[in-house]
Amino acid sequence: MGALDFSFLNWGVIQSFVLKGFLFSIQLTLIAMVGGIVLGTLLALMRLSGKPWLEIPAAAYVNTMRSIPLVMVILWFFLLIPKLLGQPLGAEVSAIITFTLFEAAYYSEIMRAGIQSVPRGQVYAGYAVGMTYSQTMQLVVLPQAFRNMLPVLLTQTIILFQDTSLVYAIGAYDLLKGFEVAGKNFNRPVETYLVAAVLYFVICFSLSMLVRRLQKKIAIIR
């Protein structure tokens, strides 16, 4: 440990190399979270619709995505989509699309469990007052499902933030890439990777504590 030197890490270095990557990691996490929850909810409703022409494609999509390593999906989208479109998308745009589509499979399973956790009597009550299936889901079931699954959704988002470091495989400039570039410029890769690990730990551990507190509040409301 005596050979380590962190003196080069000051605000100027953070601002020049790390801040840009940190902002992209946050942006990627938020966009993939919102897009993944929206698409995941649609997939969950398709799987619970009872209609084979909706259920089978949704189940195939979810099971396929959940069975493939994320880094492989990232590479696939980065290499294949430009060939299909005939023009490059760029590493950042490709990462956003990939994470949104990939995380939708995981959010879908969370939402499906949340919807199934709502008592069936709530659905029948909605039908009894003249609501359609879509109205019952939108006004009765989904609000309760979101509340039930909110801690799990946020936990998955924390995992999503950790997974953003995998965009290094396509050269996107994320938080880890920022530390890597700083380490190469100052010839201190060990120090920068250590600081990156500590920063990831602090962020994720702090968010986990907030999720735990939220979970307790939701339990009290119930």
C-alpha cells in the first residue's frame, strides 16, 4: 500500500476525465430504467393476457434476453444494428438501446409478479363496476402492483447502474472508462481502479440503504 499514490486525484482530474463518464452512466441508468419499466410492463401484460398470440412472443423475448449474458447482447447490438440500418449509431446510443431492451426482460418478470400479487378480487371488482380489462389494469391493478414491487424495481435499477460498466466493451465513455483514461494519463491505473471501486460501492450501498428504508415504509402502509 505504501507504493500507492493518490495525490494526482484532485477536482481538476475528476472534472476532466471522470465527470463526463459519471453523467453518462446516470443518463444510461435513468433512460434504461424508464424505458425498461414501460416495455417490461407491456411484456408482463402480454404474458398475463391469456392470449397465445401475445403470450408466446412475450415469453420468448423475456426468456431469450434472460438467458444471454449482457455483454454479448451489447456487442450484438453494437455490431449488427449498424449493418441493418446501413449507418453507425455510436457507442452511447447503441448502449442506451441495448440496456433498455435487455432490462425490459427483467422488469417484466418483476411487474408480472407484482400484478399477480394483487388479489384477483380487485379485478372482479373493477369488472363489476363496468370497467374494461385495460381500465381495470390501469386504474386498479397496476398502481397496487407498482407499490408492491417498488423496492424490487429500485434494486434492479441499482444492478442496472453496476452493469453500465460493461459498456467498456464497445468503447462508450462511462464512469469506469473515465477512471481508466485518468489512470492511463497519469500512469496510475491501480489507484484509479481502486477509487472507482470505492465510488461504485458508496453509490450502490447508499441506494440500497434507501431502498431498505422505503421497503419498511411500504410494509407499514400495508
